[in-house]
Amino acid sequence: MSLLLILPLALPLGLGAWLFARSGMPLRQQRRLSLIGALGQLGVAVGLLALTAEGQIAATLIGDWPVPYGIVLAADRLSALMLSLTSALALAALAHLSWSAGTQEGNGRHFHALLQLQLFGLAGAFLTADLFNLFVFFEVLLIASYGLLVQGGGPARSRAALHYVVLNMVGSSLFLMGVASIYAVAGTLSLAELSNRLTELAPDQAPLAGAGLLLLIGAFALKSALAPLHAWLVPAYSAALAPVAALFAIMTKVGVYALLRLFAVMPSGDALSSAALAELPLGRLPIQTVVTTGALLTLAVGAIGVVVATELRTMVAYLILVSVGTLLAAVAVGTAEGIAAGLYYLIHTTLITAGLFLLIDVISRGREQGSRLQPAQQPPAAAWLGALFLLGALAIAGLPPLSGFIGKALILDAVQSASGDTSGLHPDWTLNWTAILGSSLLVVIGLSRAGMALFWQGKPSASVADGRGAYAPAAAVLLAASPLLMLLAAPIADYSQTLALQLLDGEDYITAIKELKPVDPPVAPLKETHSVVLGGPP
């Protein structure tokens, strides 16, 4: 069990360090090594998925230090699912590189090393069991993503990278201040300890704890690209190399994952509406309402962006915003049904948007106009690529009978069911329905316009498809996930429901961490007075 938790970190970290040391190695060999590493990580992730499928929590101590002082890695159904999605995207992105004509790494010697380090950061973020190490892994994956974003050079990438760095540094600062504030009053950052500690706070400690939680929510909202904190996403995703953008499809989901973990440890699911923290200025404003408002605004911005986009890459980047808004509208419901519907939709949208990034890369390289939406020339293998584009468009727009339709139907049902709650915490369902269905209509209009410009109005290409890469096999595999998710909708929905119940209950997760014991305990036991806790319990 411990090996399954350590390998997702050890494999990419070791391979990334080795690739940095051997940066002069030919790119073809680096690709092969990266592919082998991604395949190994996918195997480990699937092993964790199987291990946690029946509700078991895998947990281990790093360095054999006791809880809460040691670094704890823990995996439940949610962690294993996110790790499996990340590994699948990495494998697809690297396969796309191997099958594509020309050098897609942007002639960067450290491309594959940076990609492995990003996988290390992502795996750590999904497996860590305390907020401080979550911050550390966030910084690792963000530093690696900075390097990946500028691969290929050019003013557009440099400008996008600058915006990306500045805004995410703001998010990291909010994250660190939030962590410090919570530690000052709770005396711990362990996810297994925080839930109880927050309910036991003295009245004079509540404002600082509430401020810390607000800072964390703001940081995670920025990293999720929740409007109005979304300005970094479209320039970065549209400027990145296609394999990088495909892997970035999981990046916003890291923020959503962090929000889910934070909501799970909040007292009564919503710390800012609890009596202990009600003295804050925002204490009487339910978090569900704040997140829902941001989600609906994100939906509107993304859907309008899809309609007005003039380039394919920009259009798919706006589709990421639409997916973030839809997903957070489900998470904000706060019920097991809402979270389960959001998780089904998360699987769907992560795979489909990544597949679309890879597909438009092939389409753009086959046209003289590149990714610009001008009806001048069709790409080679237009019939096959057009069929894939149609599949991706139907799936991401949420049209029946594909998985996007099922995911949105589950979300709409969960929103309507929650609106009957007499607590008043949930907004009226009609606003959510209007935003989700209206955004779907705008996405259909935007993608229809793009499809007509690419495959209907343009002239047939005089060139012949060259090699397997011209048929976008990696994109085809990712896009084929939509009909597969449709066929397996019932078991996946059931799995998502049990996952949501496990997340909201949290007892098994907490117990598994608290029961960890070091094999060789320290000679002298650690005492609570080992560190000074500002404003904390004596």
C-alpha cells in the first residue's frame, strides 16, 4: 500500500531529475523515457483506483514521523480518480508528441524534465493530507507549468506566461497567508485534525480562522479560474503548445479538488455560515451563494468567448471556462448528489477538452491559416478530422446522447433538488438552469460556426495526410471517452455517488490518518510546546 502512494511521486521526480541531468539527450530518447514514465504512473494510478474502489483509504507516513508532524500521503476514491485522469492526459499528450511530424517540444531541452516535474506536483497535490504540503506541491506544479508555457518562445507565449506568473503569484500569496492564519488559531494544518479544531475555536479566534478560510477560498478560486479571477486562463491555454494545453486541462481541476477538500473539513460543510465564525463581515453570506454566483458568471464569460473567438485555440480555452463554471455550479450545491454529478462531469470535460486541444493542433498544422477561423482551406484527412471535431463538439456542448448531456442532466437535477432546501442556502434553481442551458446553446452556435469554416466552406486540401499524426490518434482516443462514458453512465454515476458520500462523511479518511504509527518512534516524544501557536489553544 505504501509503495502505491510513494511511486506516483517517486517516478516523475526521479525521471525528471535524471532528464535535467541529461538534457543533451536527443529528444526522441527523451520522449520514449517520458512515455515509459507516464505509462508506469498510469499503472500505479489504476492500482490505487482499484485499491480504493471499495472505500478503503490508503495512507502512509513519509520519513516515519508521527501525525501531525510528519508528511502524510493519503488516497481515497477522489485522490485516485484525479491521479488516474492526470496520468491518462500525460500519456495522451506524450503519444501525440511521438506521432506528430516535426518537433512539438518547442526545441526545448528541458521540456520532458519539466513535464515530469509537473506530474510530480500534480500527484503530490492529490495525495497530500495537509494544507501546507498542498501549498508546496501547488508551487512545484506551477513552477513547472511556467517553464512549459514558454516552450517554443515568441512574444505571445512570453506575454501569456508573464500574466500567468503574476496572477498565480497573487494566488500563492493568498494561499500562504490563509495557511498561516489557520495554523495560528488551530495549531495544525492536517486535514484529519482541522475539522474538529475549527469547531472548538474560542470566540476571539473565530475571525482570524474565518479570514484564513476566506483567503484559501480566494486562492483556490483563482487557481480554478473562477470569474472574475479567470483572466490568466485564456491567454495561457491558447498560447501553450498543444500537448501542454492538453495536460493543463487538469490544472483548473486541481483548484476544484482543493475547494472540495476544504469544504469537507469546514464545520457543517460551511464554516462561514456557522455560529463560530458569524462575526466576520462575510460570515452571514453563505459560501454556496458566493461560489454559485462566480460559477454562473464564469459560464457567461466562457460561453460568450466561444461565440466571439477568432481562433481555434482561443475557442477551446473558453470551453475550459465553460466547464469550470458548470463544474463549480454543481460543487456549490453542497449535497452528495451535486458533488457526484460534478465529478461525472469532471471526468467528461477533462478528457474532451484535452482531446480538442490535440485535435485542433493537427487541424491547424494542416492549414495555411493555422488556427484562425477563416474558410479558406480544409486540412488533410478532412473527413476523419471533421468527424472527430463533430464528436468533440457534440460532447462538450452537452447534446444527447453523449456524456456531456448526461453530466449536465445530473447537475440540473441536483440543483433543482437542492433548491427545495428550506435553509435558504441554495439559490433558486431557475437561474442555474438558465445559465447552464443558455451557455450550452451559445457553445453550439460557436462550434457550429467553427465547423463550417473549417470543413464546409473551405476548399479541399491539395496535400495528402502524412503519417499517423495527421489522423490525430491521441485526440481520437480521448474524444472516444465520451461515448464510453455514455455506455458506462450508470456504474460511473454510482461510483461518483459513493465517492461524494465518502468525501462528505470524512470519518474513514480521518481515522486512516490518525491511526498511522511510525515503525520506529522517536527516542524522545514530541510535545505540544515544541512550537509556538499564535492565539492557539494552550
